Amino acid sequence: MTYGSFLLPGLLAIILQQTLLIGVAASLASEREEKKLKSLYDLSGHNISKIIFGKSLLYFFIFMIFGLFFTVVNFSVFGVDVRGSYWALALVTAIFIATVIVFGMLIGSFFRTKLLTFQVMVFSSYPIFLITGYSMPYIALPGFIQFCSDMLPTSPFLKAYISVVQEGGSLSDNLPAIIHLLLLWLLFSLLLIFRIKYLTGNEKLGTQQNIA
């Protein structure tokens, strides 16, 4: 058990998250920039859940394959053993990816251009890594930073991910982290629904004013 064996699983998880987060956020920002949200809203029959599900599906399958590649190939190359169940790891990763997708869409909805999204999100990796409690003890973080950490899907995922990979933890051992992830997914999904409804309403109003 070397320092590299301890550090690599967390770093690979951060890479997986940031790649997904940047891509999803930039995608939604691009649609807002090109004023396509209203078209998607009309195409879905005014059902925002369909928009979210449709945009999420492709990202979900691609990044599940990406996560599998990390676990099978990268861990093998670097000599990192998975001590727990691969099925438990797959389930935790699936919940995490679903949560990051809606989180990324929510973040992307606040940017007006795709370029600005890339510029901001690229520099978010290091701060996120620092406040998750992985590089330093969670209990040593200030109270406000702990709150920010708890609002990121990274923190509960890393707890469960490292538990399964390095300690051989089961799903029951990581139930609090899994519930935490599910609650974040629900919260981000609700906020995203309200945010898209607000944006499509403004886009429609802007179109009507231009016609007038």
C-alpha cells in the first residue's frame, strides 16, 4: 500500500468528474447562447423532465464506459487493486455520474457563452479537490467549507469510492454516502427544472419582443 495507491483512485475520480462536468455545462451554455432552449422545450411537449433525461442519456452511457475503463485498465496499469465488489463500485459510479450530469447542466445554465463556461470550469478542479476532504481531513476544514463540500457530489462519491476500492467496503457500509448522493441528485434536478423553465420563459418573451 503506497502513497500512489492511495492517491490515484481519488485523482482518477476527479478527472472523471471534471471531464463530465465541463462537457455538460458547456453543452447547456452553448444551447443558451444559440437560443435553442425554447426549441427543445417545444420539441419535448413542454416537458422539462424529457429535456433533462434526453440530454443526460448519452453522457451517462459514455461516462459509465469511461469509468469502467478507469477501473479496469488504469487501475491495472498502476497496480491498484479493487478490494470491494465491482458491482458496488458500478452502482455508486452510476449514481455519481447521474448527479454530476444534472449538476453540470445547472451550472451551465448560468453562463451565457460556451467559452466563458470552459474558462471558469477548467479552474474549478483544484478547489474542488481541496475541499472534498480527500487531500486533507474533512473534520479539519472550516464549517463553511464543510457545507460547500457537502453540496458537491464529489465528497460523498469519494467516500464510497475509496471505501470500496481500498477498504473492500460494501453498499451497506456506504449507505450514508449513497443517500447523500441521491439527495443531491434530487435537489439539483428540481433546481434545474425551475431554472430551465425560467430560461425558456425569458427566451420566449425575448422572441416576442423582437417580433413586435
